[in-house]
Amino acid sequence: MDLRVKDVERIVVKVPFRDRARPWLEIMVAEWAIVEICRVTCNVPGIVGYGETILYYSWESVTDSSIARVIGRNPVSLLSDDSLGAGLQMALYDLVGKALEVPMHNLLTSAPVRERCPISWWSTKMPPKVLAEEAKEAYKEGYLSHKFKARPWFDVREQVSAIASVTPENYRLDIDWNEMLLSPGEAVPLLQELDKEPRIGIYEDPILRTDIAGQKFVRNKVSHPVATHFDLKMFPTWMREDALDGFVVNTGGVTRFLKEGQLCAAFDKNFWLQIVGTGITTAYTLQLGAVLTHARWPAVTAMNIYADDMIVDPLKIEYGLAEVPTGYGLGVTVDEDAIEKYRMKPPYRANLPRKILTFTLPNGQSQQFAGVNHLWRDMWTNGTLPLQSKGANLEMWDDDGSPEFAKAYQKAESTALGKGEAILAHLLPDEEIIEG
């Protein structure tokens, strides 16, 4: 077949978040709602490939030069090029699969090993009561795994207890600290306390990723797997020291996903794919999970945060497993009506209200922060907040236009500016680059 790329269209949409999670998503990942759909046509009428990029998160965006490189080319020769950008590479796999009448996983370098992949519900930083409601919904929708963020401004013990109170014992919790417990001395007592809860699944990045001796120490002191984000440079040392149980594979495109998955398999280390997006990206993730032998831990795509999965027929999730789509290409039909419904006009940014965040402890300690950057600075950069205190809580106050809000915000903002808020841009942790 003489297959040639004819045109590439990029359409930016703003996909709404689900109402319950939306206020908490807006604190740190508001711009995950901004999605670029890549629509690729070819010289064969009726064959169209689709992909998507989370513009302010995916590992590589689609550029004008990438589009210029593929026009007029046979897409089969381009599939392995991760530099094309997330959405374009995804769309080319979808296009070629449709043209050859095979699902994407048949175009990869390994034979399929599973027809259903483990999948996880994802939650950002949330109060225990909200997390419990999220867990109830997750279980109702067929999930048996739940990854959530542990932060100093919520008591992780209360978060775990709240979820446990509304879920069966085989509902697994993967808890991600993004290194915020810092050291084994801080991490081990807390993790040993959490070990008593049968729903615990995996501890992700409790301490600094560069502390390999510390990771090994933590692993030997707790009874559940310890994972971190795959890093090719550090991988040999991690394996030599046997410091970790497994990995998060989340960056780089199809070729890199396959390479890192195969390296994990070579050392018999389990991992999960963490590729954030709507149902389009989730279908793509399942196609990869179908061929990677050690993708045994539940994949994280955060599809659950969106009010619309952007596909016509929902993916089937039962008993914690998602069926790998068997249709051609990605195996799903992208919802063109949804694309038109959510289409954005530039500038492609999320406009959010100002927020006051109030951190409290049971001993009466309380502080107001002018938005999340102020909170991050005192928690992470200055180290003035406790790492994981019992009874910690965070409440938010959106700008309601009242004089009371304006006065409180001005006071919190003046405190932030007085302490050097302007330096935050390059001091924030890399969570929003690697997170899911």
C-alpha cells in the first residue's frame, strides 16, 4: 500500500474536569484540562489517525517542524520517532493501524501478553472526605486500584482511613509523596504505621530519588513495594544495589516506553505506565501495556479526572482491569462532537480565580497562603511546615468578590512577597513535569 501523510491538523480543546475533583485539581494541575488533538489524514480516503497531547504536561509537544517532516512521508517509516511529539506519534500509530487493519499493539516489537491491563484511578491532593467519595466512585466504575498524592497539608493516615471505610479490602492504595518525606528517618516510622492497613499497595517516592542507600534502607524496613520514576542513568546503580521493587515508566514516546519496559523486565522489576490523558491516551496506554510483560502494576492515565473521555464508546473496566481495545489503530472512535464542543480559542491558558489556602494543625497553628506557590515555598523550599503531621488539614477559599476575601488575600500576599515569593518559579519541585 502506498500510504502517505496528507495533512496534520491541531485542535486545542479544554476538557472539563469532574465537579468533585475540580477545585483540588485547580490548585496544581489546572492546565491538564488543555488538550491538543492531532488529526492526521492520508492519501487513502476515509482513514484518519488521532492522537492527543496534554499541552502543559506531555513529554513533548507537536511542533510546526515535526508536522513539516511528516507531510508526504510514509507514516510507517516514522512510527519509532519519539521526537515527533506525543499527539503526532500517537496519531500516526492510529493511522497506520487503521490502514493495515490491525490494532496498535500488533505494530509494536513484541507479541501481546495480555488482553486486559490493570488500571488505577488517580487523585490529586485532597481532603480525606473528598478522597473517600472519589474511592466510592472508582469502585463503582470498576477500579480496584487508586493512586493519590500525600502532602504535608493533609494527614495521610486520615486519608487512608477514609478510603478504607468505604472500600473492600482488595481495593489497593498507591501513595505518592514525590520525595516529600525527604529521608529514611522521616519515612520509615510513617510507612511502618501505614503497613498495618491491608489496602496499601505501593509506596511511590517517599524519599529523595538520589538517595539510593536510603531507598534500600526503606525497602528493607517496610512490607510493601517501593517505587520511583525510571531514570536510565540511575538504573544500573538501582539494580546493583537492589534498592527498589519497581518503577514508574512515564516519559518519552513509544520507543522509549518499550525500551524502559524491556529493561525492567530484564531485571524482573514490575512497573506501571503513567501517561496522562483522556480516553484517547488511555487506549494508547493499554495498547502498550498489552505487549510489555512487566507492566503488571496498575497503569495511571488520570482519565477519571475528565468529565468527558473524548471517545464514542467508553473503555470497559471491570475488577480493576481495562480491556485492550481490539479495533484498528488505537481501537477507539474519537468523539468529533466533543472536539467541536470543547474547542478553545487562543491564548490556551486556564484562567482561575485567586485562592486563599489555609493550613491548620490540631494544636491551633494556622497560616493563610496566597495561592499554591506561597504554600509550596514554606513547605518545600523553606521547610517551615511539618512533613506529615497528624491532624493536618488544608481548606481553600476561592475569590468570591467580597471585601473580606480581598483584605485576607492582600495580607497573605504581602507576607508571601515579603519573604521572596518571586524566586519560586525555579524553586518549585518537578512534580508537575513528572506527575500523574
